[in-house]
Amino acid sequence: MKKNSDQEYLNREEVNEMIESAIRRHNRRSTIISSVLGWILIGGYSFGLFQAVQNV
């Protein structure tokens, strides 16, 4: 195998920036998913509660 002599390496700042960007993206997506699931669960709970109160 032949080694590629013109490889480009990343420095520490670039790697840290990439990691921080990935963490921000993950936190943003997880917040959106959690809020959607929360609203669905609150809606289901409210629907069930109203059904129970209506049948009493």
C-alpha cells in the first residue's frame, strides 16, 4: 500500500469546534423531540382525564 504524503491533519481547536458543534446539534434535536413527546403525553393525559370526568 502506498501512503498518501499530502494528508491534512486537524488541529486541536478545529476538533474542539467540531465536537462543540455536534453537541449543540444533538442538544437542539433532543430538546425538540422531548418537547413533542411531552405535548403528546400531556394531550393523552388530558384526553383521558376529560373522558373520566365526563363519565362520572
